[in-house]
Amino acid sequence: MAGRLLKVSSVATAVFASSGFYLYGKHVDLSNISIIRFGRAALTTAVISYDYITSLQSVQYGSEEYWALKSKVHRRSAERLRDLCCSNRGTFIKVGQHLGALDYLLPEEYTSTLKVLHSRAPQSSMAEVQQVIREDFGKEIEQLFVSFEETPQGAASLAQVHKAVLSDGRTVAVKVQHPKVQSQSSRDIMVMEFLLQAVHWVFPDFSFMWLVEEAKKNMPLELDFLNEGRNAEKVAEMLKDFDFLKVPKIHWDLSTKRILTMDFVEGGQVNDRDYMKRHGINVNEISRNLGKMYSEMIFVHGFVHCDPHPGNVLVRKSPRGNKAEIVLLDHGLYQVLNQDFRLDYCRLWQALMKADMKGVERYSRRLGAGDMFPLFACVLTARSWASVNAGISQTPVTNSEDVEIRTNAALYLPQISDLLNKVPRQMLLLLKTNDLLRGIETTLQTRANASSFLNMSRCCVRAVARHKRKKARSWSQKLQVTLSEGFMLWQINIYEFFLRVKASTRPSLGASCWLRYSMMDAQGCGMFSP
């Protein structure tokens, strides 16, 4: 096996070196040449695979030395993968960012190393920005904007954002796609598919084809900025009753598939506690509203913003008053949940919160986990199996449990990989979203507090009640469902008020005990039955 990899590595090196030497003399940007991009990717894959095979041969499997050495190999491999993403840019950075967000699914050495890709995306030159604008509008920048800042406000894997001013004085943000990304993306995905198949051939226990399938489905959508604009308007309308949410208005007359112009909104990143302290923003309120917003998207509407990393979620004081606002940006990636999936997912979380292990098994199986339902429950909640058995709303997260979960991500990587290939595609982006939200809550030190379970429970009650009303055959059945729903929501509202008014030494435990009682009460009313 090692000899086979060595041959592949030698061929990749020869192709890469000879092509690079030839093109260097012609002053060509190597990152844009397909054979160079493929050569880099193939060589990196071969080196990583060879490192895993040879480095771990001399130590006994399962020994302390084995795990210590494997951690070092993980770190080296993650750094090589990060460097590959930075060199090939575009789709590679996007996929690397996706992997970096899977905190509780991949070894910590990978996620911590790949997280830097959110802040190390390359910038297009001003000449390239002008070229894209000229090609899409047939006009120069000066004809469209009174002013246009050359230094971008931020750069991401697929685009960068510039601040500009319109002729009527309004300040806007102009998102301009990197010029080569569109043409390179399909070829890059083909390269990834080929190399991941090769890795699976060398290491049969590891199959990451779900990653390629997701990229194939999502990349065309993310590269269509008109689709992003439509998503922004849809979620703004969907959540219009949330006065704490701000979605920048789209300027359609200055938008194309590669350019998106929207209102410019300033704020601090949602994980910046110092910013919130300076501006008098309540951290718990932000965390509570963020959970409320995502519970509404997931459980009630089934239309979910799936890239809530801190750069895409800002906080600020509303210019209309002293109220704190959440600003939601980058609407290119949404997951639409079909009704059956959404209701099963809703009922699974209800079972997890009230320690209904039969329900956990039943709905995990319905969501594709099969006999791996215990692992699925742990992956979904980022909690230990002991906490799942006790009820996740009753057992606060501890540092030792968090370390245990992250360690197990490395130990059970083959099983997790197999699980991710089995569950519905809708689940994959939800897992990423869950991990990103957990990361924000951990930074804000608000993870798994009482309000998060209250918000989730409230949305689950509404979602199931809405479904039952649609199925009701008579007005009396509809009335019964509505009364049960109203009673449950009233209980939740009263208890939430109680939590805010009365300080308790163990508020999360008190809330969890009440939640478990209330949900059992609701089950008795038939609220959570299929």
C-alpha cells in the first residue's frame, strides 16, 4: 500500500514541478491552472495518506503512544490541507470552511486548524472587481456609484464585499464574486470526488463522499447571487415579527448572478463579548434571540440559514432605539426541510429533552441512523450518551464532557463517517449549523441554558400543533389541538417570565424539571403523538 502511494506521489510531484517550471517562466497565475490545482491536491492527498500509513506502523494500536502520535499526524495533515485550500482558493476554501465548522464530528486538530480559513480567504484585485462589474453591467464603477472603496470590508471564499455610496446618498455593500470561481468550481469538485474515492480505496473505513455530494448540490446555488437575494427577502418576510432581526435590503437594480448590492449595516461579530460590553448589549438576550430565530427557522418553517459563522451574524444597537439587533448576512446557503423530516426532527428533539429513550431510538431510525442511533443522538446534541439518557435539558454541559465528546470524535471517526453517509442529505447542513451555533454559545458562555430549551420547546409545540390542525377532520378536533397548544405556550411563557424575575441558584435544572413535566403533560393531551 505504501509503495502504491509512493508511486502516486512521485507522479504528482513530477507533473506539478514540470508544469510549474514551464508556467513560471510565462508569469501565469498558477492558482488558476487546472493541472496545477489538480497536482497540488493529488500531491497533498498522497502525502497525507502516506503519513498516516507509515507513522503509525511502529506503535501498538490503542496505546497512549499511538494516540499521541496520531494526534500529531492529524495536526500535520490538517495543516497540509489548510495550505492546499489557501493555495487553490475558491471551492477548496469553501469546503475547508465546512470541515472546520464540524467541531463535534471531526478531530479537534482538523477543526481548529481549518477554522482560520474563515479569516484567510484571498482577495481579488481592484482590476478584477472592475472587470466583473463591467462584464455584468456594461458600465464602469463610476457610472454606478458616487464612491466605491477599493479596500474590501471583508473577503470570503467565493466573493468579497466593498462599501459604496449611491447617487441618492445611501450607503450600500456590494458583494462581488471572485472572477475565476464560477469556471473553476465544477472542475474542483470533480478533483475532490476523484481524490476522495482514492482515499476510500486506500482506507476503506473512511468515506467522505457525502462532502462531495453536498458540494455538487450547494455550490451552484451559492454562486448564484440572485438566489441569495431571494433567500434574504424570503427569510426577512418569514421572520418579520422578530423586531430584533435585521436583514439588509437588496437593491435588485444593482444585482446580478455575480454581484449583490444591499444596504450597508455595521455591527460587531456575534461572538465578540468585548464589543457587546462596550455597546451595552446583553449577551444573554442575544443568545436567547439567536436560539429563538433558529428554532423558528428549523422547527416551524423548515427553511434554515446554514452558515451562521460569526462573520455572518452581527449584533448592534438599533438606530431606532436602544434595542439590540441581530444582523443576518450571507443568505447563499439555505436548507429546505420537507414536512416529514421536519416533524420527525422536531419529535426527536422533544424525546431528547425529556429523556424518552424509546422516542430517541424511534425517530433516530426514521431519520436514517438505523442501529447507530446512540451515536447519532450524541452527534446531534454534542452530549455524552450518559447525558442523553438522563435528558439533555436536565444535565448541564461540563468542561470534562465537552473534552470527552471532542476526543470521541477522533476515536469514532470511521463510524461517524459511515453515519454521515447514511442520514438524509437534509441532515448534513443541520449538523453543521448546530455546531456553528454551539460554537457561538460556547464563546458567549450561554450554551445549554434554560432559555434555549424553552425556545426550542415553544417552536416544537407550534410545529406539531400546526401539523395536527391540518390533519384534523372536524372543528372540534382542531379546537382541541388549538387549546392544547395555547395551554402549552402559556405554560412556557409563564415559566420564562418566572425565570427572568426570580434568580435561582440552579436555574437550568429548575427549568429542565419543569420542561420534562410539561412535555409529559402535553404528551398526555396527545400533542406530541405521531
